[in-house]
Amino acid sequence: MKRYCFGLLLTSALGAASCSDSWLDLNPSTSVTTEQALSTMDDIRTALNGAYRQTSVHSYYGDNYWYYGDCRAMDVQAREGKGSGRRVSPYYEYNAEATDNFNIVLPWQRPYVVIRQANNIISHIDAGTVTDGNPDELNAIKSEALALRGLALFNLTRLFGMPYTYDGGASPGVPVITEPTGPESLPARNTVGECYAQVVKDFTDALPALSREKRDGYVNYWAAQALLSRIYLDMGEYQKAYDAATDVIKNNGGLYSLYSQADYPGVWGQDFQSESLFELYITLTEPSGGTGGEGAPMVYANESSTDWNNLILTEDFLNLLDEDADDVRHCITQPSLIENNAALPDAARNREVFLGKFPGKSGNPQDNNICIIRLSEVYLNAAEAGAHLGGAALTEARGYLNQLVSNRTPNTSMQVSSDAGLTVDRVLRECRKELVGEGQIFFIFLRNKKTIERKGGWHLNTLASSKAEVIEPTDLRIALPVPQAEIDANPNIVQNAR
């Protein structure tokens, strides 16, 4: 099958190897080339399924984009002595190089593959080339493609640009591509603000035609609104974030509900539980052509025969959780399967430093689904936005935070007892407890202009030499370097300042 790429380094690097590139050998049932005509509903459905599949591959949500937002923060850290498993260390140590294939080049490319596929779908639907199309279904498919395109651009901007709140979106983001293009295209970087504007447009344009029914594995209206609450918070648009979050909480008609204390220990690794708003389906054979979701869940795995299990919880996180002995979230922390594990730092060997959120539906982490956003985050987003808004929003927002807390611990003293107690810092502490390992803490702290401190216990000594013990929200290393090959191939692309 001919592979056709739109410049942006994809002309050469789609063939570059990472852990496994077998997913690139897609057949026509899962991928459609940019120049290929989409003339039937089957073609369009196939192309959309391909876009979902590409969203879950290696170097996108299949690994890097899932664990990146944790190992750059304070609650999860890299380990020593894991051979090639030290792949996460350049993120953790803030020293990733522009030539790093796994941590820079591929994470730049993969979301653009989704954007290419989405643009192909959207352009053919807009051009009316689908001869047997049902207008309502075509509108729904276009809306899902818009949402996947917006999500890919959002994620790219988060990794390769500074936070929106750093300078109001004025700094360089990534190229915005909204139509099929060829290898001759040499786009410049748009600003972070322009990237976010396109992300918001894609999601808001998608909303009217998205289904309000529960659609496991696909973007529906509630998933798009939930993601918008995350996006608006990144932008400091607190009223819009609050409105999007509360729409999901109040109006989803019982399709989604918070995990109870009793349910919480049993939900992990299981498909499409009650909080799952958008979750990518992973098996032992999909999407990587025989290796399933071999990336993100394996990086968090407890001791195994592979060198994947490279990330552990920090002492700072465990001490935070220990503030409440009754918190059900203690169940997601696990001791090493190896007694007195010599591969762990001395101080960590008797602590429950492994994260148990991704056990896999069969007990194999490789077949663990990837949940992109849960209802818990939406409650936290509403609380965070309300804390920023203050005034009349405080009481309701405090109620959302307390609802979540009451579903995690019987200890009522952990709830916020007054509107004055609903501060951004209080919400962020709950975010750390609830969302650990789900790729959001780094971004949540940065959008609130909070310092990231790696302190206590068993952080690697390399943090001191790499000057990554304290990360200020103005640290230019927050934005990953653009791949050097992209700079070399496209004179319109400028590198990030360091």
C-alpha cells in the first residue's frame, strides 16, 4: 500500500523503528492514503476507524503521550538499571535531545498521522464525494474526525509549546494543518494561541452532530465536552471550563457515574467502566499488529521478564496518600513482586512503589485499554474552574470536589468544609491523588503557574546534575525541542529556545 505523507518529517521517518512499527503495515481495512478517494460510506467508516487506531499507536497514546504528563511532574519517576527501559529518563530529567527518535521524533509524527487521516475524511465529506452517504451519519463521522484532529493538535501543542498561560499563547506552537497537503508543504509554526483556537473550533464544531448516547471506544458529545473542560482550563478560560464540565456532570442522563468506594478497587484494567468518557480499546493484538498496548501500561508494570517496568511512584506521592489511611486509593499502590528488590533504590524497597492502575483485562498489562478522560477529572475540572472563578461558583464547585472525595474515603475530615477552603491548591492535591499515572499532573500544575518540586526519598541523583529537581512554570525546557530533522527539512520551522 502506498504511504503518502504531508511533509512535516513524515516523508522519511514513518519508516523509522521504535519498539515496534508493525502497526505501519496497515491493510486497507484500517488505513486510507491521503490521495485515495473516499467514495462510499464503507470507505469513510474504514478511514475513521483507522484514525482511531492511529490515535492509540506507539509514540502517541500507545505510550509517550500517556505517561509523559506524570514522569515530568513529582509523583512518578524513572528508575535506574533498566537497560533500554530508561527510555523515559530524558523526559524525567528534562534533557531530551532534538535527535531523540523515541522521545522527540516519533511523538511529533504520530499525531500528525491522525491529523492527515482526519483531514482526508473531512475534505471528502465536505466535497460530497461519498455517493451513498446518509447525511446524518456523514455529519457524525465528520464530527468524530474533527474531535480526533483537535485532540491531536492539542496534544502536540502541549508537548512542543509552552503552556498557554505562560504568555497568553504568544509563543511558538506547532503547525496547524486543516486540509490534505503534499510533501511540498513547508508550513511554519503557528502560535500556541492559534493552535488552541483551532483546537476549540474543531471541538465546538463537532459538538452538534456528536451522539449523546454512550459509545464505548468512540468520541461522543460528553467526551468532547469533557475534553473541552480540560482545554479551556489550559487556556485560563475558567467560565467556559466550568460550563463544559458541569454540562457533563449534570446532563449526561446517568450514562456515567463516579466510582464508589466499594467499586474502586475492581475497576482497573476492565473495559469501559462507569467513569470512562473516552477510552481506546486495546487487546493483545491491537493496535500494534500483534503486540497490543505494549507501551504505557508496561512502563508502569510491576516486576516482569521485560525491561519495560521503568516508572515507580515517588515518596512524596506515597506520603501524600498516607495522610488518610482510609483512602481507597491506597489499593492502587503495590509492593515489588520481588522481595528486597535490588533493582529499586534502598529506601523504596519496603514501600508500595508500583502503580496498579493498569493490570490488563487478562492480567497482562499489554491488553489494558487507554482511558483518555474519566468523569473524576471532570469533577476536578469543575472544582478547579470554580476555585478560580470564586464568588457564586464556590459553593457548587466545592460540592463537586466533596462528591469525589466522599467516593474515595469515609473520612469526612478530608472534605472541604467551607467555600473559603476551596482553593486551587486544595484541588491540585486531590488531582494528584486521583489522576496519578493518567498523564495530566504536569499540565495541571503548569496551567496554574505552580512550581514542580521533586523532593524526598528515591528520586535519581541525575536530577541534580540535570537541574531538574525544581521546575518553575517559566522554565523553557517545558517545551520539548522540535525534531532536528524537521528543522533541517523545513526552513520555515524554528527551534524552541532552551
